[in-house]
Amino acid sequence: MTEAPSASPLKDIDLGGYISKAWKLVTADLMLFVVGYLVCVAIVVGSLIVIIGPIFVTGPLAIGFIRVVQRRMNGEPAVIGDIFAGFKEFSRGLVFVLLLLVVGLAVAIPLMIVAFVLAFIPCLGQIVTFVLQLAVSLGLNTVLFFAWPLVSLSANSPMDCIKKSITFGFAHFWPLLILSFVTHLIGGAGFVACGVGILFTAPLAIAITLVAYKEFYLPKSQVAA
């Protein structure tokens, strides 16, 4: 008996559709998204004057920017100044960023210990360390893929947003791994053009994430509930 082929990890996601819809969304409001993102970056960079400044401003700015993208996705008006609306929920953004830092440290510290031990194994140790770091980075990006949309667009607490994203991420790991990898690849592609291109590719990646949140996460999370 011939064994049935395994289902493709892409069967549940419309990757091309997400990218196409995000592209149309961003290019239709290019000035809003590019200048809005530039303002966010400028504020985050400027906050480095206090060293830990980004911890305080990143959350509210990201929430505000995500909500701007969501409003345009829904056909609602939005202006650049709307990115500051996230500061109305300053504590929510701050707590969320702190929780992400805790998650990152909880993963990074054991990985650093393993890397230290492997460093005593010539050549092979470095290769294994690189593979482990790459796998952990991809895995973390995958399970936290919908954490920012959740904290920006849902009424769940920051902790619940992270829990829901992780739970959903493990339940749909392989399609989300591909989606996350491609989205981050697109988002980082702007660095090729002396870094300037990031002003377009980063908002595009955020838009892809929100389209996927609407068309992939919400329907499946409601079915699971």
C-alpha cells in the first residue's frame, strides 16, 4: 500500500495572498507608513540618550503604529500623529516589552551556557552552537509571531497575549515557521539599500503580520476556542 504524502505546511496559509494584500496596503499609503515608521525609529534612537530609554518608548510606539496599519486595513482614516495613541496605554506597552525581555533572557541564558561548554570542542562546537542559535531564534520568532498584534488589537493582558501567541505558535508551528521566516526576511531586506529601504520593508512586514493575524490567527483561534 502506498503511503499518503504528508500535508504541506503551507496548506493552511496563503503566504502570497498575505504579501499581496500587505503590498497594496502599504503602497496605497506610502507616506503615512514610511514617515510614521521613520518617526518611531527616530524617537527610539533618540531615547538612547537615557540608555534604557527604548524600553519605555518601544512598546507604546509599536502599539500605536500597529493600530494605524490596522485602521487603514479596515478602510478607516489615520494620520501620522495616531502613532502616539499607544502612549495612552503606556503601562501596557511597557509591561509587554519587559515580558518579552524576560522571555528572551529565559531562552538566551541557557543557550549561552551551552555555547560556553561547546566552545571547548574545536570546530564542531562552534558549528553546533551556530545551529542551536539559529534554531532557537527561528523558533522564538515563530511562537511569538502574533504577540504584538494581540497586545495591540485585543483586550487580553500582556501576559495572556504572550501565552496565547506561544500556544498558537506551537499548535501551528510549521506553517507559522515559514510565515515568520519569510516575513522577517522581507522586513530585513531593506538593510541592503544602505539601511534606507527598511523604512519601506519594515512597515510591509508589519502589514503582512496583521493580514495573517486577521486571516490566519483569528479564524483558527476562534475555532479552537
